[in-house]
Amino acid sequence: MAVPKYKTSKARSRRRRSINMRINGVVLSVCSNCGSKVKPHRVCPKCGNYRGKQVLEPEEMA
């Protein structure tokens, strides 16, 4: 079994972990009907369309 020859420093191990703990930004796609930005695979809250079909009634602006 492989055994490390030297102790891994805190900086080295934390640097390695920090690469995997990064938070990625939100990915947004464009609605094909109204052009607003929407999360992928979700109904557009502005127009209520999903994949070219009217699914929900759009919310009225008050």
C-alpha cells in the first residue's frame, strides 16, 4: 500500500479542495417566445410558455 513520504501541508490540501468547492454561476437560456432569460427546462414566468406551448397564464404586472 502506498504511504505518503511527507505530510501534506495545509496550504496544499486546501488549495486542492478549493478547486472542487467553487460555486458556479447560474446558467440561463433565452425564452423562444418572449426573449427573457429563464433557467433551462423551466416554464417562462413572464409569458408562461415551455417548449413552444402555452402552459401557464402569464402573471399580470401590478
